[in-house]
Amino acid sequence: MACAGDNLMTEARRTCADLLRRRDRNAKKTLRPLRLGSAAAVLMAALLGQAAAEPAPTQLRQETITAFERYARLTDARNNEELRRGAPFLFVDALPTAERAAAYAALRRGEVKVERRETLDDGRRVKCPRGMIHHWEGIVFVPGVTLEETLALLQDYDRHAKYYSPDVEQSKLEWRHGDDFRVFFRFRRHKVITVVLDTEHEVHYARDTAGRVHSRSSAVRIAQVEDPDAPKEHEKAPGDDGGFLWRMETWWRMEERDGGVYVQSEVVSLTRDIPAGLGWLIGPFVTSIPRESLTFTLDATRKGILARRAGRPSP
């Protein structure tokens, strides 16, 4: 019976996904009738109903927060130690000779290099009960620009909604005290489902040398928006929502050399885990969005800086 149930669920999900693809491809065409057993039809109807709305809310637990905070502290300590002892400033510089040469050639062609990372706790993996920790690091090269031009775009928070659209829908500098900033972003991402988040971040910049700057950004508030752009729009209570982004910590490094600026970003984020039976619905969002978002951010940074230098509107 268990095997038959699994086959039935698989059939229903496959049929549901096929229906959604065909509906989106041409909503005006009539779909051919589907011959399903009654049980499969019921399951398919339930899955179609789930596709129309986000999964049921989940609650952020203290054990999940504790695990993520431990992971973030370890990652921050490693970053600080690297800066203190003068380790390779950019991660590509720590690659073997042949890989390093290939990476720099790709960067000069305008590619974004992104890799998965993992911070260990005394050689052991950090377990995160009821949550998933995502850790990615990427780098891009912006040719023909200076470090000051790069900082000018990154710190132009009131215009980030232009530079990083459509991922950033709204942006605002809330305050600045020297090299410390507090900013507001509204993020919008679509992957099977659409998620809108209101977030606030505190950012600190530090100049290491004449040609090097690093920064540290922490999301101090993340709230999922219910019914965005509608009269009844409101925020859900942080930590009692869909769980698509609960925490985010970011480390940036910028270095001017080789006739341009290398921009590196390392991001650690926390999302809900994937409940049994809903992997097809929220799995693509929580597993692929962190990498895609970092790749987009670095590419948009490169394009925005070049557009500003050329006096053109940001792409």
C-alpha cells in the first residue's frame, strides 16, 4: 500500500505540474481531458490548490536561531582572522595556479564566479534543526572603474531599487553615521511561488588599504508581506511566516587592481526546511534562490557601476 500511495502521489504531482505548464504556455487553449483514477484526481486537485497559494506558515524555533547564530559567528570569526593575518583577500587567489588563471580569465570576460561554502565547527558540520543554512560566495570584475566609483554605487541605497530591479523593489537609506548605515529593502522573488519581504539591514564599511575595502551587513529585521500591493497588504510576524528567509548575513570585499575593481560577496542565509510532500512547491525556492540571488546581485553591481561611469541609465 505504501508503494502504491507513493506512485499515486508521484502521478498526481506530475500531472499537476504538467497542467500548470500547459496553462501558463497558452491559457486560451482547451486542455485535453485527463484520465485519472478518482484518488489521483483528488490528490491532483489538492496539489493544484496548494500551487495557487503558499504553504502553511511555519514557526522559527529558538533551536534553529541558536544554530544559525553559531554558524554566523564562526563565519565572521574566520573572515576577521583572514583580514587580520593577511590571508588572500579574494578567494580566487587561494586557488591552485591553473584554476586561479582560469578563474581570472573568466572574470575578465565578465562572468560571475559563484561557489558553495560551508563553515565547520571544530571540523564538524553545524546542524540546524528545523531550518536550512545556505552559504555561497561569489566574485565579479568591473573593468575600467575605481574603488571609489564602486563604493558610490554600493552606498547609494536610495537608488538600489533601480540598480537591482526586479529583485529589489523598494530601497531607502534610513540613517548614516560615518561608515555605518541602516537601510530598508523590499525584496520580491518568484520561483513557482512569489515571495515579498520587507527587510532592514545594518552595514559597516572599513578601509583596509588604499585599494581595499570590506564591509559587513546584517539583516536586523525580515518580515514577509501578505497581499503585497493590495489594499489589505500587511506584514506577517517575523519568524511566523512562510520561512523563505529568516536570517541573512553578508560579507563584502572590494579590491582595485588589474585596471578595475574585484567585488566579492559572501552570504549566509537561513530558511525553513522542506517538509515532506512540499518539496516540489517550495524546494526550488529555498534551495536555488540563494545562489541565483547572489549571482544576480554581483552581475547587477557590475552593470550598474559601468552604466554610471558611462552616464547611462542603469540596465
